Amino acid sequence: MTGKHLKRFAEQTPGMVFNPNPVAAYGDYQGYQVVIQGYLNENQYIITWAVTGGMIADQPANINQYLVSLGTGRPYFNYARYEKSTITVNIRHKGEDVEHLTDILNQVTAFCRNNGMTTCCKYCGSPSGLGVYNINGRVEAMCTSCFGQVQVNLQQAQAAIKQKKANIPGGILGAFLGSLVGVALWIALYQMGYIAGIVGLVYTFLAMKGYQKFGGKLDKTGLILSLVIAAVMLFVGEMAALLVTIASSFPVDFGQAMQLLGYLLQDGEIQSTVIGELAMGYFFAALASVSTIISVYREANLKHEVRRLG
Ligand SMILES: [Zn+2]
């Protein structure tokens, strides 16, 4: 996600600032603090304003009525709603049409002004001290003291996870159960003639999730154990896939298939095929999993990025 369209919009629009990661534009638009965040590779924009006073006190239902009417004659309009002091408008976006953003901003700003609403902190309603923050990939406008509260809450939640003791046997069981799904998928795809890195991703992802679920938390020990279990289970998956292939090609029972597998694996040519398949499995698994491993681990330990943007 490059955000080049939103960047161009911010450059053309007085008061707006562009932020590349996460892709967002924010600032004071005609006296109202607004945040525009890009989603789905910029195919959608979510525009938010926090407002107070005026129509909000008297007739909040009329705000939603107005927001629904915004969709008329605007094919790029997805939805809009007013909830918890925040007006949210979601629009679709194709290519260069950033003037849709300007159109929506002008409409909503004029509506707020005409109905006596003013810009505020979405949490406490304070009109002053507004800043824009990145809260774990979500760009939010709020006041300094509410941001302080967000930080305190996050630190407390992190401390609670740290204090919690992991149930390692439970975690190992969870990682095992999770990677069994990978084994099943590996066998199925093997029958169709594929060895796919995506299966490696399933092994590691579900092993980590299984560990977290059954072990109570995913700390560093849990992470290492999960990855070891996923790697062992990838090997188990390969052996199981070979067994299924043997059992479906020859009239043998399970015990005989095991014996036959042991016998076949002594053959140099078969050995190198199997080693090649495993190497490919591990390689693609590692390739597909790195960013997932990092994000699952960070998420499990609430290692969120929380900082002021502007
Ligand atoms: Zn506040």
C-alpha cells in the first residue's frame, strides 16, 4: 500500500498532512479535525470526525438520516453512520478520483457547521488538546489526556499478560492440535500433486494460535516450542502423505504400508525426492511465515505501536 492518491490529496488540500504508514491523511479541514484512513490497498477510505453539541444533543437520529442521504447520487459511497460522538463515512476509491474525498469532506463539514456541531475529542468530548495518534495501525484523533489513558491501559494489559504463567504442557498440546490441521492439508494437497508454502503458513499460524489458546499465552518459550512443533509436524505430514499414497496405490493395510514406506525410504532416488519435497516445504513455510510469526507474537503480547503522528 503506497497511498500515493491520498498523498496527492493531502498535498492539494490546505491543513491536511499525509502519513505513509499506516496510510492516512489527517488535519484541520475547515475547522474540523478529520482523519482519513486508506484500507484494502487504498480501495476504500474511511473518513472520521468527532463532533459535539448542536444537533447531537437535540436530534441525533437526524444525523444518521442525513448520512444515509449522502449515498444518493454518489456511486462511490459505501456507508456512513454516527455513533459515539463520531461520524464515519466509508467510500470506495478507484485510481485518481480523490475529488470524491473533497466532496464528502465539504458536505459533512457544512452539515456539522449548519447544525451547530463542533470538533472534539471522541472519548471525552473536550474541544482542546487534540492530536492524531497511531494506535496499533488505527489512526485516531483524541486529546492529550485521553491518549495518556490509552497508554496506561495498554501498559496494564501488557503487565497482566507478563504476570500470567504459561501452561506449557497445555500449550504444547494446543500447538500439536493446531498443526494437525496442517498435516491434513498437506496430505490433501499432496494427493493433488502440490507442495505449497501456504501449508507451511497454516502449520506455523495454527501451532502458535493453538499454543496461545491452550497454554494461556504465547511468550518466547511458547513461540519457539510452537515453531519446533510445526516443523516436526511438517515432517509428519510428509510421511503421512507418503503413507496415504502407498495405501491408495497398493492393496496393503496400515502396518504393511508403514513397512513398505520404511523399505522405500532406503532407496536413494526416493530418499532424494522426499528430501527435496521437505526442503521445498520448509523453505516456502519459512518464506510465507516470517511476517505472520512476527505479527501473531506481537499481537499475543500486545506489543502495539502507539505514538503521536501530529
Ligand atoms: Zn479526550
